[in-house]
Amino acid sequence: MIKILFICHGNICRSPMAEFVMKDLAERAGISAQLYIASAATSTEEIWNGMGNPVYPPAKAKLGEHGIDCEGKRAVQLTRADYGKYDYLIGMDSTNIRNMLRMLGGDPEGKVYKLLSFAGSDRDIADPWYTGDFDATYADVTEGCTGLLNMLLHMTALGEVR
């Protein structure tokens, strides 16, 4: 099984969008049973007294427009132990990557990626919490997840996914 963790600053907009878009794409491609997909935050800003906030309503609504349900998802924070648990730790922007590397103690096994790298781009995915542009964020997340899915499908065709 391939384990994927999407990471952003607060785990209420971009990374849960990526988590649930990827789950939807994997389901439609018939490989969801071969994947474990989750998301986390680099900060604790959306976690209060041990309880994470739910997906930000406009992000939840944007997913809903595409028939994707994220009910029950709550913010959780990335931990150093996550490095050993996941095969891919995928950040949304350069700041996420920097914070991830600090929190994880580096990337000795080459597991840390920026999401749009799977679509052949080094661009950051803008945080819609600040931009208000959930359409652009959804499009970027979908582009990155589609690139990741295509890579995984290629690996499946080669017999590499277990």
C-alpha cells in the first residue's frame, strides 16, 4: 500500500482539498484500495485543546461543487513520526516544504515533494484563506493530484504499487 500525506499550513483548505480530490481520483481510477491518503498541518493554528477545526466552509463548498464529500475531516498536525509512516509527504508551497523539512528532521529518503511538481511545475499553490480564490486553488490541487495519479497509475502498470 502507498501512503500519501498532503500538508499545508493549517490543514483546513489546501491539504484537505488535496486529500479528498486525490481520494476521488483514486476511486475513479480503481486504485483506492492500494492507497492510504490523509492530510496534516505544519502549524497548530487550527487545533484547539487537542481538537482540530473542520475543513474551512468555502473549501468544503468548493469540493461539494465537484461531488466530493469531506465530512468529518478535522485538522491534525504533522509529526516527526509521520516521516516513517508515509511514502509521500506532499506540501503545497515552498514555505510548507521548509517547515516540513524542519519538523521531519530532513528528508533522507527523498519522500518530500511540492504538489505541483507532479504536474511538471515548481509553482506554489496559493492559500485561498488569504487570496479568497478557491477556484484557482481547486484547479491547482486537481492539476497536482492528477499528475500524482498518473505517476501512480504508471507505477501500477509496472507492478510497483503493492
